[in-house]
Amino acid sequence: MARPREFDEQLAVEKAMQLFWRRGYQAASLNELLDAMDLSRSSFYETWGTKREALIEALNRYAQSGMAGLIEPLTRADAGRAQIEQTFHGMVRRALSDGGAKGCLVNNCLAELAGQDAKLLQQLQDIRKGLERLLARAIRKGQIDGTIDPTQSATTLARFLASTFSGLNLTARAQPGKAVLNDIVRTALRALDPR
């Protein structure tokens, strides 16, 4: 009979997520990961097997948390233009906070690992497509209520906004200041304006 786990697996994944987000996958050594997760080597290997599998679980947690809560407004059933704007302005606030220099875990992993691991690339693409679906749904609602240009493709606008979202996260890592980030957001949101 297998022994019951003597640790909180979700808490350990959260700690791994924070380490990978802060340090990057390759820069985080296995010893750092074990220390961050407060686990013995044997508990880690019994549960995840590899550092890569711990990253996959950390990415799942990040996606399930709405990218650390940042895209929560878009997950609301009635999300429309106001929630798109709220999400982008929330990103600016996050970027200017102490944790803002970490950027986005998905973007960080795409930059670091996408060309090296097909399974991870697929997972990262799936997370990004989830964001695009939420944006497209909110755009369609805005098109119906007249706050977003109905002549444009909701899918195309969603892809543009998701790319802007990624770019904004990357730009935020350079800490350009509030005015620069607000300029980017204002310009991106203008693409939604009814003609």
C-alpha cells in the first residue's frame, strides 16, 4: 500500500510556479526547486518525476488561476468591452507593482523553451488560445452592444489583443514607466472603436 502524501501538492505546485516565474525554467536548479517547494528529493520524484513535469503542472496552475487573476474580468459570462479594458488596465497596474518585472509566465516560457520542447509549446499555445477565445467572446458581446466595431472579425481582433497583451507583458519587464504602458493600451483599445 502506498504511503499517503505528507505535503500539500497544490501548495507545492504554487511554489514551483512562483520560482519558475521569477527565475525561469533553466535558471532554476533542481535544488532551488526542492527548497522552494519544501520537498525531499524522493517526494518530488514520486510526485512529478522530473523538473519538466513540475513546470507543466505549474503552467496548468497559472492558466487555471486566470494567469494569476489578471484575466479574471474576461472570464465573466457578461464580459464585453469594459472587461477588456479592465484587463489591460489591470496589466498596467500589475506591471508597475513589485511583481511586475516577472512578466508573464507563459511568455517567459515561450521565449525560453518553445523551440526546444514540442509538448511544452503545445501547452503554451493552448493557454494562449484560451485567452484568444475569452477575448473573442468579449469582443462579440461588444459588437452586439455597439461598443466595438462590428465590421471587424472578432477572431482577428482577439488575436491582435492577445499579441498586444503578450507584448505589453514583455515591455513591462523593461520597466518603461506608466506613461509608456498606458500609451500602448490606449492605442490597442482604439482598434476596437466603432467606425
